[in-house]
Amino acid sequence: MTARTVTSAAHAKINLFLRVFGKDNSGFHGIETLFCLLELADDVSVTMTDSGVTIEVEGADTGPDENNIAVRAARSALQVMGNPFGVHIRIKKNIPVGGGLGGGSSDAAATLQCVNALADGRIHQHQLLGIGGELGSDVPFLVTGTPMALAWNRGERLFSVTPPAPKPVVLLVPDFGVNTGEAYRLLGRSDGGNRGPVRLSEDSFRTWGDIGRLGGNDFESVVFGKRPKLKEQFLRLANTSPILARMSGSGSTLYGIYRDENSSTDARDILSGTTQTVLTSTRDKIAQPPSVLPSR
């Protein structure tokens, strides 16, 4: 078999606001959130093989291969097509692991797109979105590649939004993670997830300031209560005068969006002594489709 390979950038995401609602009949919490892509990205390549799914990861420990969400994504995509071939996945991790930036989900989304490219687009987009929805609430958004979108329910209902001009972002990445299941349990014991939905209009996304006024992240109050050190870091971040500052997802990564590069580099320098910092920016362009490398 000719070894065809496709590559894709798997971009990180942040939640510009995040509301969590009660459980539905199947036991899942509904959400309402505004997703935004960042320039920060993992590098994903997928090579066609005779059969099976294998993976190698560089740059971070992502746990057992069998549990890797990219492996699960590839298997699901191949199964839809009747397993006509196998794949070997290579991932170079640049996105911090387990911090609410959607790195694993983005790797899965990129893998889905790469497998489909190897199959010459045999899987329709709505099928890819359905597979993504089974893998995680942020995977459908990442499959679309759109730079900003509203998402509802389990993240499978999406509405693309035209983002404001890109702005620099400083990520604060603590040396500890937040277990998503525990965060949901904590939220279930509080009143943090019982607020009504955000009221939106066509002017809600015109500027970053408008977006900042849409609301915060329901997880912040309960996670900060459980992790006082994280709250301290958030307050330090907020004191660097970002346009808006939030925790992404269920944590533990914090981010600030800044007016210009000077403001963001000043903030990074101030914060760099407290924890790992990453300088990136928001995106305003749709993510590029997978690139097919020359056969060998």
C-alpha cells in the first residue's frame, strides 16, 4: 500500500463565556458557551496503513494509547466507512494537557478530518459532526474549524459568529489540572449553574468589550473555592488590565485577552514568575483543511 499522509493544525480553544444547566434525561448537563480558536496548535499527521489504529505522541504524556481521544476518533471514522484501511497517528503536543484548552478534543477533530481526507471525503460533514459530538462537547466546534461559534446543549448545536479582530492572549497554565467530573459535581451542589441563558443580539459580538459583558464561566466560583491558589493566580491576571479574563472550560488554564502586543508581553513578564505562561492570539480565519503530503 502507498503510504499516504495528511497533516493538520489542531488549534486550542477558549470559552469566552460558559453557562452550565441541569442534567437532561440521559444524565448530561446542557451548556451554553462561546467558543474561540487560538493560534496555538498541536501538529497532527495521519498516515494510511493496512489496518488498525496506532499512535505516537511527542511533547507530553497523554496516557494510554487505548484511551487517547484521537485513537477513538480514528476508529469511529474508520468504522463508519467499514474499516477500508488503518491509520498511524502522530501528534506533536504544543497545547498544555488537561487545562481546559481542548487540546485532546482538537487532536480528535483534526484526526477525523485527516482520516476523511485519506478516504477522499467519503464521510459527510454532518457525519463528522455527529462522531465529534459522541467524543466530547467541544469536538463538533473544532471539527468545523470556524474561529468563533456559539454552542448549546452538548455542544452539537452551533452558530458561527464573526469574531472581532484578533487580539493577543496570555495563557496562565498552573502545574495542576482540574478533574472535569469533579468540577461538574461541585457545580451540581451549588447554585452556580442555575442562572438563565445569556441574552444575545447582533451587537453582542461587535467588540471584545461587548463579548466580555456577556458573562463569565459558571465553573469559576466552585473551582476557585476548591483551589484557592488558582483564584490567587486569577486575581493577579486580572490586575494586568486585560480586556477580559476567564478560566477556560472547567480549568485549570486561565487566560487574558489584551488590547495590543505591548500590553500582553508586559502581562506575561509580570506573571511569568508565578506559573507557566504562553503567549498566543485569537483567530479570525477558518482553520485550514488537512494538507496531503507527497506519497512515498
